[in-house]
Amino acid sequence: MQKKILKKGDILFSNINSIEHIGKMAVFNLEIPIYHGINLLRMSPINNVNPYFIFYTLSKQEYKNWIISRSNKAVSQASINKSTLGNLDLLVPGYDEQNKIANFLTKIDKLIYFRKQKIEHLKQLKKRLSAKAILLGHPLQRSHYRGIIIVKILRDTV
């Protein structure tokens, strides 16, 4: 059972999924005992290999294409086995260089994440403010015959 417990730095690789999701990955970075399940391969990088460097390397389009081209495709799913993945050659620089690259790309990912959060927050704020501004600033808000006036406005503009 110990073999199925994830360790910090393990890479979880989706090896059975739809073709567009095959090869998606995540780096496990918790220090709590969690068991990994089916449809995921656990890759445990050897010493002096940064898991985030491997994650970013395998996320490149050329490696995605390699994975897809070697996947066994079925009607609604595809799969790739551990031995096929074991044939993949990766160019891995020294550990210090791996860390620099992985840290740089992780910082960019965090910036993207927080920017997306800000954009989503601003979209929600715009929805709320525009709904209030339109209703509060519009004469129809104060009218008892709102429906009739709206129909007339729509007819006049169509």
C-alpha cells in the first residue's frame, strides 16, 4: 500500500482520458498521505531532477504531440502506458538550471492565475454595477407602466 501513497514532488500524469486531456499533469506538493488512483500515472523524479522542470517540459507542444501520437485511441478514450512513456527522452540541464527555469515559469503561471482572478472579479463587478446603473438611472425604474413603455421602446427601435 505504501507504493500508492503520493510524495511531495510526484507528478500525476493522466494516462487514460479523452484525447484532448491525455497527458495533463499536476505536481503533488502536499505533505499529507494521499493515495493516487486509477487513470493516473505517478512519476517520481529521481534525485537532482526538479519535478516542475519535468512538468513544464512535458507541457510543451512537441511533447504533447509525442504523447498523443503514441496513445492507443478508442471510441471515447485514449491511453498511453508506462513503458511507452519510458521511451521518451528528455534533455535535462543541470539541477541549478532546472530550478531557475522552473521557478521562472512558476512565477509566470502565478501571475497569469492572479490576473485571471482579477479579470473575473472585474467582470462580476461590471455586471453588478451596470445592472444597478441601468436600473437606478433609467426612468422606467420609477414607472408603474414599465411593461407597456418597454414594448413601445422596443417597437420604436426595431
